[in-house]
Amino acid sequence: RGICAANNFPGAARLCKLIRCMSGAQVLCNGPGTCVPVAYASLLLRVFRFRRVRIAFTESVARTKRLSLSGKLLYPIADSFMVQWPQLVGQYPRARYVGFVI
């Protein structure tokens, strides 16, 4: 049984409603794949002008040479994209080196 995009719409709609009701104005993501749907739901709210939510992503310290899948998916939409290794800044110009965040 494959994954059907239509099955994801009800969950995405509930997620957008939840984010819209929250009082925060920023989503902080630190690497796990579970943050990707939340970040994209925040982007939908921004696109449809329901709410201005900033997205900040910090890549895992374990990623020294390449971005994680979460990082690759969130790099185009994140307002702030932080990495913990200086060599990643050369590959991803919008990334900001912040040192070790523990």
C-alpha cells in the first residue's frame, strides 16, 4: 500500500489550524524529520497571509560534510539557516555558521 497525498491533506489542515492558534511567531527546528511538516505548514500560513511565522533551522552537529534530508528540505524556506561546521557555509551560501550549539 503506497502513500497517497490525499491522505495527508486532513493532517496538514489540522496542523495549519494548530499553528494559526498558537501565540508564537517563530518555529525553531533542530534537525529531526518531524519538524519538516510543521515548517511547511507555517510556510502555507505565510503564503496565504494568515500569519507571519519565521522558520529557524539548526543543522545537527553530526552533519559535517552534507546537510541532512531535513536540512535539504528546509534550506529553501527557512528564514534563518544555521550550521555547526564552517565548511558547510561554503556549500550553502545562505547558511550561517554558529559554532557548536549544545
